[in-house]
Amino acid sequence: MKIIRYSDSSGQTNYASQQSDGSALVIEGDIFGSYKVTDRKADVAKLLAPVEPRIILCIGLNYKFHAEESGAAIPENPVLFIKNPAAVQNPGDPILLPSVLKSDSVDYECELAVVIGKAARNVSKADALNYVLGYTCANDVSARDWQKNGGGGQWCRGKTFDTFCPLGPVLVTRDEIPNPNALKIKTILNGETMQDWSTSDMIFDVPRLIEFLSSDTTLLPGTVIITGTPHGVGMARKPPVWMKAGDSVTIEIEGIGSLTNPVQQA
């Protein structure tokens, strides 16, 4: 099932099941608990990010070729950093280039996002996917100057500005994606394909990430894990390619869809 989150014409936020004809049927209940799809058509005035994360756990250097293009060693364990949930942006809404902590080095990163559906602690790799509600597209927008030089060695400052985590357009339930590590994934910037690879290149696959992140740590329902980006990022190009006001960036993942956002100056 493809789940959307939306606001209706009265301003209320709801969930719905997207149908093959593009319409949507209202979901009643809690998507992280008990819910049902009704026969009522959804009044979709605005499409929202498909989930409001409890926390956004991010994995760096998780594709072999991306580690190589970054000049980094293959990590022994997943590289973890965190984004503020307020960094989430809706499909179609702008990525805002920072205006106070200015940056002229804002990069794109296509990523598969995993949404945890029930509390997970000390989960085994073999059982990990049973804790997944579904998957969506993410753009791990990154101000490389603040990531590399302005964060005291931590990546969070450069990666957690407002609007730096677009999600969407839909949440695809796990039954429709039995193997999250067999998906085509790409970034398209102003009509030009910049990243075009497969989630099979992950160093640590989705079950291993869930096993690692849940070790001695409870992942609450609504936790979003973004799983790393393949090679082709703007920072690694010669010359570098940075996003600028007026650009349009699209993340595409096989079986999920396309997430497009314009880029504006804040």
C-alpha cells in the first residue's frame, strides 16, 4: 500500500491510501497501530511529508563507491549522525538555502528512508524488517562548508538546517518492497541525472542498520532512518556542483516514486 499524509481543504491533517488512478481513500486509526482504509475519497488540498519523524537517524558513508569518491576508508560500523525533525520538508515545498549561517556549498543526496513501525530494541538482523512500517524517498541536503569546517568535527550543523530533509511523496508499506537493497535510486538536478545507482551497493544493508541502531537503544515508532547516498554528489565533482536558488531537484527510487523540491534563498 502507498500511504500519503495530507492536509484537507479545512486544514486538517490526515492519512490516506493512494490508489492506482491517483485518487486516495481516507485511513482511519493510527498507522503505527490499528488502522483501516475506508471507502471515503480523501480531500487532498496539499501533500505533506508522509511521516512526522520522532527522530531522524542518518547513516554516512554507506555506499562503497561514495566512500571511494570521498576518499574515505570503508567504515567498520555504520557512521551515525542525527537531523532535527524540524528539518523535514514536504514534497513540492522549497529547500531553503541558509541566510544567517550562510552557505554557498549546499549539496543534494538521494537516500532511501526507512520508517520504523513499532518499538524496536536489540532486534536481530534476521527479524529487522518486521519492525519496518515502510519506505520513502529522502534528500539529505547538506551544507558542506558547515558540515566539514563549521561543526567542530560533527556533521549535524551542516545537515540539519530547516528544510534540509525533504521526504515523500508516499510511504510504501514493507510488503510492497520485500528487498529494500535491490532498488534503483537517483538524483536529477535541473533535468540532469547526477546520481544513478542501486541500494545494493550499501556497505551495511537495511536489516544490519536496524540491528545496529536498535542495539541497547529503543527505536520508537515513527523513527526515520536515512540510509546513505551513492556516488555522484556535487561535492565530489570537478568542479563541484552546488544547488542554487532557482534549481529543481528530484529524488527517484524504484517502487516508491519521485520527490521534487525547488531551491530558494531563505
